[in-house]
Amino acid sequence: MQYTRESAIERLLKNYGPYYNIHMIEDDQTPITARCDFFEHFGQYVISKKAEIWSAENEEFLYLVNIPHLTLDLFESLKNEIHEDGMGRIHVGPGHMASYITAVFICDTCDEDARKALKKCRIYKSFHFSLHGWMDHHTALVELSTGQIDGNLGGRHTAKILKKVLYSQTLKGES
């Protein structure tokens, strides 16, 4: 199936909806269309919830970027903007285990140097020597003109999910 950028984003939002808190971004100054927030809490307690043995919190901030043509300069500026916004949203503390900032670029075409920079993107930060968790930056690219989906090392699992959602034959409930 051939997608437009808007229809691809709509399909992704439909699939992320049950799991993520979706915040649409209505700003005309930025190509970032939506931010999807995911929060997960694990823990073990004895007798009552106040007597907690351990806890771990994971969070992910996924940004959908709608752009006609991705260039290296545009990729770098959007990557920095997304990273800065995501770092401001991370809740670091004793129960924090991991946070992921994920940028998904949905474009019609892409420069080869931008694709290479996206694949080589590696941003990692540990908080208090990983005692208060860590942050990893994932990037993925969907080039709609060719149907090619790429990701950096951390974003490979995101690329697999994108392939499954966008290019599987049909989704449950659809004909």
C-alpha cells in the first residue's frame, strides 16, 4: 500500500493509541506532528504497598515528524530539538530505570547523508552512574517513496514495529 505522510502518521497513531498517551502538536512552526508518551511501573512489595521491596519505572517519549524531504541540516536540528524536549520530560530518581527518546521521521524522500547520520546517531546518558537509570535516544526513518525503513542501533526494534504496522497485509479489524 502506498501512503501519504498524513495517512502513515494516522495509521501509526491508531496503533500507538491503546498503549501511549498521544499529544497532538498543532504548532505550524515545527514539523513534529505528535508526541506519544509511555509510562510503565514495576514493583514488588510485602504485605502492603507501603512496604515496597523494589520498583522500576520505564518511560518512552516518541515523536512523529512529518517532513517532505529530510536533509542532514534538518535532521540535526530536529534531533537536537527532540532530545532537548525529551530530556526535560524524564523523571530521574531512585525508582527510575530507563527512558527512551524516540524520533520517527516520516518523509517522502531523504538525502543519503541524512540517512547515514540517522543510522549512526548514538546518544546515551546514565544518571548517577546508572543507579538512577539511563536514557537512550532511538531514531527511525520511513521513506514513503521507496518504502524503506531504517533505524539507528537502538531504534532497530522501532523500525521492525514500523514495518509491521505500515507494510503488513492487514491489521486486525481492517478488511
